[in-house]
Amino acid sequence: MPRFTHLHTASGFSLRYGAAHPERLAERAAERGMDALALTDRDGLAGAVRFAKAAASAGVRPLFGTELAVAPPVGDHPAPAPGTARRRGPVRGGAFIDESAARAVFLARDGAAGWAMLCRLVSAAHAATLPGDSTRPVLTWDALTQAVRAGAPDAVTVLLGPDSETGRALAAGRPDRAARLLAPWRELFGDALRLEVVDHGRTGTGPGSLRLAARTLGFAVEHGVRAVLTNAVRYADPGQGPVADVLDSARRLVPVDRHRPEARDSGERWLKDANAMARAAERVAEAAGLGRGTAQRLLEMTEETAARCRVDPEDDIGLGTVHFPEPRLVGAARRTAGRVLRSRCAAGMVLRGYDRRRTYWERMDHELDIIEHHGFASYFLTVAQVVEDTRDLGIRVTARGSGAGSLVNHLLGIAHADPVEQRLLMERFLSKRRAVLPDIDIDVESARRLEVYRAIFDRFGTERVATVAMPETYRVRHAVRDVGAALGMDPAEVDRLAKSFPHIRARDARAALAELPELRGVDADRYGPMWDLVEALDALPRGIAMHPCGVLLSDASLLDRTPVVPTRSEIPHRDGEGGSPLPMSQFDKVDVEEMGLLKLDVLGVRMQSAMAHATAEIGRATGRAVDLDDPAQVPPGDPATYGLIRSTETLGCFQIESPGQRDLVGRLLPATFHDLVVDISLFRPGPVSADMVRPFIEARHGRVPARYPHPDLEEPLRETYGVVVFHEQIIEILRIMTGCDRGEADEKRRALSNPEVQGQVRAWFTERTGRRGYTPEVIERTWEIVEAFGSYGFCKAHAVAFAVPTYQSAWLKAHHPAAFYAGLLTHDPGMYPKRLLLADARRRGVPVLPLDVNRSAVTHRIELVSDVLVSDVGSGVGSGAGPGVGPGGGNGPAVWGLRLALADVHGMSEAEARRIEDGQPYSSLPDLWQRARPSRPVAERLARVGALDTFGANRRDLLLHLAELHGRQRGVYEGQLPLDAGDGAGAPVEEVEPAGLPDLSDVERLSAELGVLGMDTTRHLMSDHREFLAELGALPAKRLRDAGNGETVLVAGAKAATQTPPIRSGRRVIFTTLDDSTGLVDCAFFDDSHEACAHTVFHSWLLLVRGTVQRRGPRSFSVVGAAAWNLAELAELRREGGLEAVTARLAEGGRAVAPAGSGDAGAMDGGAGDGGAVPRRVHSEPGRAGSAAAEATWAAAEPRSNTEPPSNTEPRPDAEPAAAGRTIRLETGYELHPWADLRPAGEGAGTGRKLWHASPGSAG
């Protein structure tokens, strides 16, 4: 077989262009006998690192390049190729997609210099593109010239193909123009220039046509320019042309033109073998009127070009080599980084009072020895510098992860907890046997994360710092949307279909249709091979976003090793005016670690912002500063704090607010910080799956004695009553029984998660323990524990780092509840919607003060309320009490209320909210209108929720006056005199003269609050259903704790959260939390109830549930659901048919499954459903296809009309059985149900704003 190397290959990292993963391309190249392959993705190098790794595994030499759009030199404006005239796409998002720029391929050919040139060229192309611009990056000729002349000679080889200026001129039959356009390229690149010959069998003279390929080859021979043959590859295998068409449609925002084959992919752009490419060379040479010798020379030049493009991934790109910032930047100008680190650690010993403890000195020396062994001193100094700079800004910061187990990190101020006191191990974080770069994550306030980024850039400079990329890949919803749009389907139909799916992999679309009850209503066969296209898009990148926390730190050579692009996020300027776009590397977090770049995860944690806001409010309102990190102010064993935790009323508390955590807290009943550490460690998929929770709790409460596999293991297992909970305990078991050091023990522990080497670890363990005299029975019993828990346990250092803010947040809730809720509502840190937090505040006696334009701020604030309120809401911890005297000057506890924030008003910009706060107080409605200048919609929303009640009159009157003010303001623009705004700020409030209109009803007020604020602020939304629920005999949440285990109950409430997390049985369980104003009800629906309940639970907001009470402790209870109904439907049925009709409906059991994505009764407004909209047929005739395969695909992918019967009602043969036999195996070895731990389908019900599980996921 002849040799051939593809020099122009796009992977999926050519966003919405390439249709193959880099790994697949490398595999196919090896299978087809190729010894080298180039990856030349469009506009970047994002796939290069994983391509290099895949090529090494496949035994293929990787070549690296990129395809960029290049602007011509000034004065040259080549005409577009035939059929490529610029056309404006349809208004779909308002984007204008311009792909008219000519393109060129750049291949790195001179080792590190070539790679650096690629990085610089990509960076330059993106630098000229505004963040978020819909046009593609374009490399200007000046930037190209400057980069080439500044770099090494012959650093890159350039291919000019059909989409280049020269290629377009040849396509237009203008060889004279082609020669003129080629001249500047020849002058700049000389012998490194190549003309690219491409034949995809297309007709005409456009790109991919045989005639253009022949013209290009003849032109190259005539002008003495070397020519190479490529296939301009877009996918790995034949038959993937329709997938490329979908990607083109998604990129250009136009449907696939099924009537013009030339507008679709040719179907020939796959990774062909050498024989196929040799035939193409002969075909082109013959068409050009040249002999076979020319075809042979074309192939030889292609191979010669490939041979010259040599970049070694390790030596030239830097894979496997660590690059730290220069030591002088972190205080090691005259001394070595190691000496500076030791000096700072010694100072930390004195500062913390450890300097007289020998064990601490020994631990410090041991850790510094490990750090020096790896040469990582600069790493620790760099992280310490970032933490110090963050604290200097007054931003809360702490370390998380296994790095919290390092005493060096504690001494440097990176980690909070004392690792010696907490019995944490350095080896879980770093050892001499573990050469990978350690990973230290730091948590900062989410609201100020970009300030931390600015400090890092200021300290190290833009030449050393960039953020990390995060590929956004196709999952099922995006795939359905893009395929549906490509097919020209009705957008509303596509939207319903996409939303009916949970957030799962695109490749699982068919399996989900077969297995999930809530999807049974989708007529999958109507859409035919559409599902082939959906699944073919699985995991392909569809965009590159900035990682939410990853920051790269390197030496000054960073920009020669990674391309950087501007992002939409901006580094705020210190003066607060504007900012600069954050530069982002094109590599993701895995890639940068492979490249040896220091990745620091700066996680913006909303709970840290919430706690900072709470303490700031306490200081603002009382004048007393609260330092949560000061044990004198926040004592470690505070009884009120642990009393709150044991009560399970932990909504809003870090890590212990979810239904499962509240259940575990109610069973464990924590009383110490160690109990919190254990609680956090146990509530993980691994420990739950391995049944570690029950044995621990039984031993914790003395119901069973602590048991140890051997007396030697009592020391490491005593703190957990003989139950293995932490990774550190596995390390100690292996060390004690085998005699190895902790570094080797951790190495073996990590290997336990790999089934392929688990047998080797067992043999090692058996042999080493046998030699040390342990009996076979002890060895076998201990190995069972190690095998079961070794990969499933949790890192204790991680749990300790989490337990600190857990305790701090609970302390705030116990002692400063109003300030605590103010922080939560401002920064939204948890899993629950704001309306639930507000209800929790009411239940705990915190007065909720309404929105008021004269009192409310942009953020939530606390206010001292009247002594009169104390008798209404109670006193002490549960009544918003805080330190200080009461309002009347007495010595009783002060009662603080929670004032709602302007920022919660839907549609109000930050600038509008800031203007209102800055102008307070307002003397009249005209005064507010003139000085604050709210938009009319915002002003009307303020009126509807009572924020303008201070101006008198009722809310409907206020709305009328606002309309008048708006009309008079428009009159000013037409020459009328301005309205009288009164005396302005500081003047007495002038009440609006009543107009005699009826005020808003209670229902209208509640609707306004939910629609405008997303919260029911004056009364609970379930209050309207109390009488009806009493008639049905529904049990209020506050009385549920008195129900007996196994008792059948009816419960109801507004849905607050829905989850399907992994559980020990491996089954899919739907968990939902209901709020009925008296408390929370946690419900679980097991798979035997899904057929009847799943759709109702997912697509309704107000629910009535019948189930049995399950108790697992004095404060641990839930309801196992057997049936569920939409409460809004039942209430409507009660009004129309009476209680008898409702009773009859309940007797039927749960609601039958409705068509997924249909207008369920709770879909938007709680009214009756519309029966589900049926997808409509858009195209009535199949279009012409470029090939038989493509025509069959596009014709079959069209949905059938409404009247067309399904072709087959039997189960699909290609769908996997609905049985839950399939599992997903994670890297840890943990297995879970394929539909577990996923966000559920649907958008929910009851209101236009989603009011459950609404907060964005925080790092915690």
C-alpha cells in the first residue's frame, strides 16, 4: 500500500464544522495504515493535546496545524467563489453570520518554534474579534506579517486551498488574478508555501470540484509552486455527510437546503486510505492534462511536506514539563524558592503557637522534604501569594480539597484547619511517589471572584496568566434543537421535544425514549432517522466557554505554549469604570495539566459571599464587626449552633440543606465538629452505595459495639467506631498491615478504583500482610473492607475544609438569622428557590419587611423593628434576635427584620436599582419618577408589589398615575412644560390622590409577587388551598413528624426541588421537596410508581401526594410516594364538580402519563391542559440529495404528518431494554443508573418563572 498523510483534517474542535472526535481520527488513521496525521482545526488548537495523546496510543505521529481566515493585504479584495456570495441568514437570535473571509492552513514544521508560531497566529486572529461577535476570527495581513518576521524562519508551512484567495480566483477562471494574489504569500513564506489540491467529486468549478483541483495542480506546475493533495477531512468515516450538514446548519443558522445538492456536504470528506488518495491524485492529474508522473510527484510532495512538519509533544509543546512563575515574583529574588518556603513556614509555626511542639516541626520538615523532592516550592509560594493578595482585598478565602491536609498550606495561611489536630495526611495530597502537580483549590466569594482574577493578573502579568477553557458539548437537548432546525421543523415543536428530555447524553436519546416513563408519550418513530443524527452529535464540542474557576499561571513563555482568546467576562478596573476582557487559553483543565501549566482553581462560592454579606450587614446595622474565623467570636462547640443542626432546620446551611443531608443529620445528630466532618463524608454516592452509613450510625449511638478487623487497626478506626469512612483510613490500614510508607499506601489506594489492577493490589496486600504474621482470616476480612471502601470513601481533608463553612453558616443562622437570610437571598447560594428561604425565615420568626422605594436597597438588608413585633414573632434566636439592646432602649434582645431588595424586581437593571437607592428618600411619586428615572414597566412592577405604597392610594390608583406620568413625560419631549416633582429629597412624603379604583385583590397581589419577585412575600401561596386540603384530610408538614412509620398519608405543597441522585440500590428514584407553609415534606418516588407519577411530579408545581411515612430516626422522616396529582387541577375540579368529583379522581390513583412536553395542567398556569400540541409536517416533498445515502437520510429524517400512521408500533429493535440493567461506571469504580443524578425533564409548572430548584449551582 502506498503511504499517504492527511495534512488538512478537522475534528469536532472545529466548532460546528468537524464531525469527529480527535481520538476517533487517530484510531481510524492507524486502522487504515497511516503512520502520521495532521490535525488542523479551524480557528484554534483546542483539540491538539488530546489528539497528541490519542496519536501516541494509536502509534501515529501527530502533526499540528490550524486553519485560519486571513484578510488580504490592503487593496486586494478577491471576488467570492461561485455560489459563495454573502447571504444574510434568517432572524434567529439576531445574528449575522459572515464566512466570506478566505482561509489558509498553517502547519507547524520547526519544533517548538513552529508550535509557538501557531499559538501566536491563533491568538492574533482572535484578538481582532470582539467577545461574543458572531463573525469568525480573522487574521489580518499585518498581524500575520509581524508574527512571521518576529518568529523563526520556516516555522510553519502554509497550504492555500480552494477557500483561499488564490483558490477562489482559479475557481472564477482568473489565473492572472490568482498569480497576483499569490505573490505576497510567496514573498512571505517562500519554499514553505504549498497549493492544496482537493477533489470531492463535485460538479462545476467550486471548492471540491475536479475541475478546480485540476486547475490548481496545473497552476502550481506552471508557476513553480509545490502542490500537495488533501481531502480536507471533516469526519472519520463514510456516510457522515448528513452530520456535517447539521453542523453547517447550526453554524450558519439556516436549515439544510434539501433541494440543492451543491449546498450540502459531498459525503466524500472522510479520512480515506492511501489507495483512495492515490486514485484521486491520478484522477486530478489526468483532468489537468498531466501524466501519471505528476500524480506520483503530487503524492511524494505531500509526504515530503509531512516529513518536514515535526513537533514533539513533550520536547516542543511541553507535555509533562512543569512551568511555574519565576521565583522572583513570589518573593524568592535572592534566595532559592525552597529556602523562602522554609522561612515562611517557620514564621507560621511561631504565629500559630506551634513552635514548641516537636510533632509539628517533624511534620513540617517531612512535608518540606517531599516538596523539595519534586521541586514544587514555587508552586506553594505562588498559591500562598494569591491567597494573601485575596485577603488584602478583604475577600473571604479558604482552601478546599486534599490540600487542606498539608501543614505547609496551613502555615502559609492557605488552609484554615489544623491538619495535625484533625489527623489529616500529607500523602493523600502529595508524596514522593506521586509526581503529578498537586491540586490546591481555593474558595472565594463568588460576587468578588473577578476581583481575585484582577489581583492575579496584576501580580503576574498577562504574559503569564490566562483562564482555562471549558468545551460545551452536545447533549440531547442541544442536539435535538440543532437537528430539528436543520430539518426545518417548527421551532415550537422542536422546543417541546427538546424540553421533554432530561439533561442526558445525546447518545442515550433512544434508550431514554424506551426507558423513561415521562417520555412514553413521544412518538419517536415519527421522527425516523432524526435520532441517528442526534446521537451522532454526542459530545462534539458546540462551543468553548470560560471555565468557572480555572486560572493558568506560568512563566513568561505562556503565550508561546497556548493560544489565548478574549472572553465576554471582564477584569474590572480598579476605578470601577469598565474592564478588560479576560484572556482564555483554548485548552481545558485536563489539557493544561498535561502541559505542565499551573492550574489554580479559584472557585466562586456563593455561600462565602452570603456569609460576607451577613457579617457586613451586622457591622453596618450594629457597628460591631463579626469575624467568623475568630474562635473567640464563633466558639467551636456552640450549643445553639449544634442545636439548630440537630433540629434538621438547616435550609440555607452549607452542605447540610438538601433533603438527603437533612435526613442524615436527623439520624446522626451531630454534636461536635468531627461529627460534621463525618456527616459530610458519608453523604456521598460511594459511601451510600457501599452501605457505610447504617453501620456508622448504629455504632455512633451505641446500638452496636465498635468492631475492628484487628487490634492493630483500632487507632486509625477509633474515631469512626470501626467503620471505614475516609481515604486517609485506608492509607493507614495499608501502612500498618503491610509495612509500606504512606506514599506507597496512597498509590495502592488509588489503584483500587481500577478493576484491571485491583487483582495485583490484592496479591501485593496478601503477600505483604502474610509475611508480617497476620492470619488468613484477618487478611481476607480486612481486604474485603479495603476493596469495598477504598475507592468509595471520602477525603477527610476535603470534608474538614467543607465542615468549616458548614459550621459558620449554621452559627450565623442560629445567632443572626435576619442577617443570614439577607446574605442567602442576596447571593442565592443553595439548591432552593428564594421563596422557600423566605418561608423558612417566617417560620423562624424573622419579620419580613416589604419592598419600599424609600427603605429598600439594591441588596437585602436588615432593619431594627419595633418592640411591638416581639410579642408577635417571639424572641431569642428564633425571632431574628441579635446582640444589642432593643429598640426601646431596654435590655432585651434586639429584633431584626429582613428588608426585601430592589434587585429582586424582575427586569430591573442594576443601574436602575442603584439610582433608586442613591436618591432615597422620595417625597412623592413624581419625585421618584424624575430623579430615579425608572422605566415604565419597572415602575409598574414596583407598584404592583407594594414598593410604592408609601405614596398612599391603592396600587391600581398608583398604576393609573404612573400611566399619566409617562404620558406627561412624553409630552415634555413634544414641547410641554415639565411636571412638578415636588420639593425633592428630604421633603415630607406627598400621598397620591386616590382615583377611586378598586385595589388589587389578594389573588392579584400574590400573582404579582410571584411574577415580579419570584417570592410570595405577604402570604404563603398555599394559604388559598388550606381549607380544601383540610377537606381531603391532608397532613400538614409540622404534624408529619408525629406520624408513625408506615402510616399512609396525604401531603401537599409547592414543589421546591426535584432530584434523581444515585442511590445504593442503583434504581432510579425521584426525590421532591414540598413546602406547605408549615414546613417541608421530602417525598421519594421509586421506579414502580414512575409510570403513574413521573410526568405529574416533573411537570406540575403544586402537588398532592399519597404515600407512606418512612422513619429512620427521631428527626428523620419522609414520604414514599405512591400517587401524585396536580393540586391546581384538583382545586379546579373541586370548584366545578364538588368534593365528590375530587374524591373520585383520587380513587383512580395517580395521573396517567401525558404526552411528554405537552401542555399539562400545571405546565404554565395551573389550568387545564391543552391535550398536547402535535408536531406538524413542514416539508411535503423530499429534496434532491447529493448522494443516495444523503438523500435517504434527509428524506427519512422528516417527521410524518399528523394523519400518517406510525410505521411500526412494536418496540424499536435498536433500543436497549427498559430494564435497569445498564449502569454507568465512573472512574472511581462507582456504578449508577444511567438516568440518575440528572436534572429532570420539563420546565415545570404553575408560573412563568421557575420557582423551584432555581439557583445556579455553586462550587459547594
